[in-house]
Amino acid sequence: MPDFLSDVLILLRPRFLSFKNPLLSPNSKKDFYRNLVLGTAGFLSWIGIFIISLRTLKYFRGIEGLGDILILKLLSMLILTSFSFLIFSNILTSLSKLYLSRDLALVHSMPVSGNRIFVARWLESTADSSWMVVLYTLPVFVALGIVSKAGFFFYLNTAFALLSLSFIASGISSILVMAAVFVIPAGRMKNILLFFGFTLFLVLFIAFRLLKPEQLVDPDVFSTVVVYLDTLKAPSSPLLPSTWVYDSIKESLSGSVQSSFFHSGLSWSFVAVITVINILMADMIYFKGFSKTQTAAFRVFKYKYSDFPFTGFLPGTTRAFLVKEIKTFFRDQAQWSQLLLIGALVIIYIFNFSVLPLEKSPIKTIYLQNLLSFLNMGLCLFVLTAVAGRFAYPAVSSEREAFWLVKASPVKIKTILWIKFFIYFFPLLILSEILIVATNIILQVETFMMVLSFITVFLMVPGIVSIGIGFGAAYPDFKSENPAQSVTSFGGLLFMMICAGYIMAVIILEAGPVYSIFMAAVHQKSMTILEWIWIVVSFSMVVVISILAVFLPIRFGEKGLSKVLP
């Protein structure tokens, strides 16, 4: 056993050094401001989540008779959702760490058994895929402890409970990945993402729908208050690890130390069992699965140059580069397979609007419909930002170490960036318009709100895509094994912050004029000249900002990418 742990620690040593060395290198001063910005942004986000959670929980606590039950219901939903995200994230990370990392061939040539290599990579995968989910759920639990006036034991128990949940999710994910790799040959492994991703989205959606969150705002669907309370109290399945964690946190919240230890014991016992299962499986099939990954990849799509007649109007070099971009996208199954996941996201997004009990709201339906439509416009654009962060932002980094070939080509960098822009612009525009039009139809909004939402999204999509392409070019990461992870870098953070600022600016500029136009129509009043001037100026500023958001980031990315040496 000591030798086993010693070997695992040696294998993890490069990872430890990767954190220490940047702090001690000569370039650490240059990176100081970057780390400061990242740390400040992360801290402010954490504080923001904490404040929102604290206010929400205080509001629920103030509801007589229902407050505590609503809080526990939200706690159950949070833990179950976090568990689902942890499994999804761990599957993707485990696949990369255990089978697709480029240094694995060197690592497996070392005089170390496969199960020890597996444990080291499994621990890395657990840390990489879990830290963000755990970190940004902690403020919710801190707020819960403050509102409930919980003692120190609650916070300590919560930390250990979330840690056990992370190990359970990682253990389940690695078992699924090892079993899949053992069955699926070699380079075809990435096709598994299609199946796993779609399945997990369905599981998450079904679990979310079983919780029936709309019931929290629609108690009239129950015959009596007793039935309503009983529905809210309904626990998750006792066989789910998330239920053990929920029970442990709930008991520690009330000060029941003994009961909390019991449920924590269930979680950590399962961690021990699933760890043993993982090690035994790794000893039997891990290396065999890794050997299969060295075979050639299976291609689902096969193209010929002549398959793209719509590019005929472009100059020869530009046309060749465009075809290359399209082929590269579809050759990477990890990219195109996620299109199905986006489709599932669209269905879930639209469906949740269809079950909103608008008629039960104390607010008049016509006001609520248009208010939700306006807020939904902002939400839709934030969803678009997340999708653009996954596809548009890593577009330049996806060239990897072959970037020198791109830079040496007779195609200008500006042209390359515009080609990448248009490749992602049209699909994301269609996606955004489908979301906004479908939800507005469900909400039965006025014609004005339908037209406004459609035009606003049409104006902002190119800006968001351009910001993604531009900042991805200004802050490229050609050495990353998974360019999609570059969105978590400094440049990715700037991209998210600027997109959020852009969306908020447009929403603020449109909010006042939209309210004035809507109220004038409702009360059948005419607007003054000053109001019309205000409306024209506000919407003109939206147009100007949107135009600048298209051209300035591309220019910024062109300058940044021109300085990168091949």
C-alpha cells in the first residue's frame, strides 16, 4: 500500500509543479495582473451568488408555514442538479484524462502498473471537473447556514458532503468511460460523447421535471394545503447518492450530529466501494481500452472538395480555407455531436415556458406575458453567450500547433477571422431566433414584443459571435489538448464579462422605451415628442453598439494574432 501511494504521488508531481512553477518563474510578475483580474472576477461572482442566495432564502424564510419547506425543496433541487452536472463534466474530463491526453503514451511506457496510472489520472479528473461546481455552490450553502443560524458543524459537514458527492460522480463517470472504451474500438471513442451527452441531458431533464418546480408558484393545483405541503416534502429516491448528501446537510442544519454522521457515512462508504471497483476495473481493462485508442478514428462524415458548390463565388484561397474549416468541424466528433445536446437544450428551454402557470399569477396576464418576453430576450442572449463560448471562442485555438501553417498561408488573418465568424454566425442566429420566437408564441405576447425581440436578437448575435472570435484570437491557446477548455482562461473570462456587459447595456437601453410604448398602448395614450426622441436615441445607441461589437473585436483579435509567432 505505501508503494502504491508513493507511485500515485510521483505521477501527480508534474501537476503539483504546474501550479507552483508559474509563481516562481521570471514571468510571474507579468502574470500577476492577469491572476489578479481572474481572482477579482471570480470573487465578485462568488459574492454576487451569495447575496442573491441570502436574499432569496430570507424571503422564503419569511413565508409563514411554508418557508422552511420551500428552502429544503430548493436545497434538494440544487444538490440533484449539481450531481447531474458533476457526472456530465466528469465523463468528458475522464475521457480526456484517461485516454486522449497526448502524454499518456509516455506515461504508460514507465515501469508503473496501469491501475496506478489510472488512480493518478482519476484524481486529476475529479479535481478538474468538480472544483468549479463545488466552489460556486458553496455561497448558497453559506447563505443557508446564515439564514438558519447554523453552527460550525453545518459548514464543516457540508464541505465534506460536497467532496463525497464529487468523488461519487467521478467514480460513476470513470466506470462508464472505461466500460465504453473497452467495447468501442480505438479512435471511435469520441462518438461516445454523442450517446453520453444526450442521455445525461435526458436524465437531467427528467429529474428536473419530476421535481415539478412550477408547483412552487402554483399551489392551486392541489386540493388542500396539506396535499401541497406533502408534495413539497416529497424526497428524492433514497438510492440516489444526492439524497444521502441532502439528508446529511439537512440534519446538520438542524443540529442532529448523529443522524448527519449516519448519512455522511453512507456517502463515504459508497466512495470507498466505488473506488475499489474503479481500481479493480482499471487493473483488468484500462490498459486494453487505452491500446484501442491508438487505432485510426472512424469518420462519420466524408467530404470531397466538390461537395461545397455554394463556395464557388469566393476566391480560391479563401474558398479552400472555408472548406477546411467545415471539414475540420465535422471530423471532430466531440464538436458536432454536441449539436444534439444543444437541440435537447432548446427543447427543454421551450418546454419550461409552456408549463408556466401565468393565469395563476396575481399580475395581469398581459403585463406578465410581455415582462417575461422582455426578460426572456436577455436570458436567450446569455444562453447564446454560453454556446458561443463553447464553439466560437475556441475557433482559433482549435488550430493548435498547426497554426504556423495557417499563418504561412496566402490568406490574411483578418479574412481567416471573418471566415470563422460566418461559420458560427448563421447557426447561432438560427438557434437564437428559434428560442425567442418559440417562447414568444407560447407566451402569446403582443406583436410589438415579438418584432422587438426578433430584431434585437438579430442585431446582437453577430456582436456576441464576433466578441468570441476576436477575443479567442487575441488570447489563443494552441498547446491545449482540449481547446474547448480555453473559455475558462483569462481571455475566456474577458469574453464572458464583455458579452454580459453588452447584453446588460442593450437591455437597459431598451427597458425604458419599451415600457413607455407598452403602457401607452395599454392605456391608449399618445406619447410626447420628448418620449419619441428618447426612444429614437435609445434604439439608435443599440444599433451603434451592436455595429461596434461586430467590427472592433475582429480588429482586436487580428492585432493580437498577428503578434503570435508560428
